Amino acid sequence: MYNVLICDDEADIVKALGIYLKADDLRVFDAYNGQQALEIAKNNELHVILMDIMMPVMDGIEAMKKIREFSNVPIILLTAKSEDDDKIDGLQQGADDYITKPFTPGEVLARVRSALRRYTVLGGTTDSESLLKVGPIEMYDRLKKVYLDGEEIILTHTEYDILKLLMESPGRVFSTEEIYNYVWKDNPFGASNTVSVHVRHLREKIEINPAEPRYLKVVWGQGYRLDS
């Protein structure tokens, strides 16, 4: 079982997130200021910390700096929209990610799962050879695994190769011939129909509504691109 610390001076947020994370079989520690978070981090094995920035006694940035003196546990900052400078400072001081309030429990759970994978499966590394990330889609190429919003999705070998090509250059338009050459390594005769069938199947797995895709877009007359 993985241990997650939730630190926020708003008790309702701590309680609500705690209920949601416990339902995902995570052990939760509660703290309501940075000093409490620091003490818990010193005395317990933690795998992820959710840390509010603006808190009494000790704020989240100061607590994070002290935790970084003895631990590389993933820290996700919980921030308000007005705290843009604090977000930048937090990332520079060692935060792994941030979530802007108001947020949904599902968004928090997805970020926690992502942090757990990086910390426990990849040993805390996020090098480009191991992880490709575009929006909510994460590809761990060394493990040949793909996740969408924290949930693993099962792809065929061909679908995986197409997605990898697009994720390596998000926003770039790839022609059907380029995709065919990359995946099949063959003369692209009849490439259009072949590629379009596999792209359609891939969309069905990564899009909420494949008819109105948010990520895998067609650029008419040119090819396909992946947007974040």
C-alpha cells in the first residue's frame, strides 16, 4: 500500500481528498500546516505529498524546501489561480507538479497515480527515453505501457507505434505516408486506408468521443497530429 500525505489548512479539502484516495486503496496522512507535514514526512515513508501553498505556521513552499533536504518524494502543490509566482517558485524549489484550485478529486487521483508510477516504477526518473507525456496521455516506452488519466489502456503493437510517433512530436502534422513508413517500414502504397483504420481504432481508445476528438486530430489533406 502506498502512503499519501494531504496537507491543506482547509479541513474540508483534506477530508474530501482523503475519502477519494482511500477508496483507491491508498493510505492517507492528514496535515493542516507545513510544520505538521514536515514532521510526518520525517517520521513516515511517503510516496506522494499533496501540499497547499498558503498555510499558517509554515507555508507549503518552506515545508517543501525542508523536506527536499532529506527526501525526493514527489510533491504536488495545490494552488490558487492567483498564485502564479508561487507555482513557478515551487517548481524551481523542487515541486514535481501542481494542481490549480478548484479541482476535481478525479484530477487529483490521476496526478497521484502518475507521480506514483514515476517514483516507484521508474525510480523517480522522468527522462525522455522512459516517459512521453502529451496532456493526460503518458507513454512509458521502456515498459511499453500507456496511460490515459491514470488508467492503463491496452494498445495493439501498431496502435502503440503510431501513438509513439505522434507523441514524440506533439502538434506536428504527419502525413499518412510518413506514418506508414515509420510503422510498417514499407512502400506506402495504399497507406491512406491502412493508416486511417488504425487511427480510428486508436481514437476509440484514447478519446471520450471519437467523433469529436480532443487529442488525435485529422488535418484534412495533410495527415494527423496529436494535440495536448
